Amino acid sequence: MTTRTILIILNIAGLLGSLIWLLTKPEWEPFVTSIGLLATLIAQLYAGKEDNGEKTNMKQRGGKGSTNYQSKGDININT
């Protein structure tokens, strides 16, 4: 079982608990908790679908006498 699956199961359990809390005591606190957990569950289910765990593959070639700088993010070169 992956960490993502465990977090989704815990979120569903929390959402069910907050919905029961909302049914037994209809106030603003269980309502806000239910809305927050529902939004979190939606984000967990639909976010990160494009990440399949592969490493980033970068290639770079330079000419004779050149210095190559390669980075996955921003770099600063002081001249």
C-alpha cells in the first residue's frame, strides 16, 4: 500500500467522521471541517496524475573550449 493510498483512506475516514459530526451537531465547525476534507480529497485524487516516478533525463553538448552548465532549476553565474 502506497503512502498516497493510506492518505486517501485516512481522508475518507475523517470526512465520514466530520459528516457524522455535522449530522449530530449542525454548526459551523463540522461544516467547515467537512468542506476542507472534501476539498483535500478532491485534490488528492486529481493532483499528481502526470508524475509517474521517472527521473528527469537531460542532455547537453558544447563546442570545443566551452563550459557547460546544466541544472534542473534556475542557476546564477556571476561574471
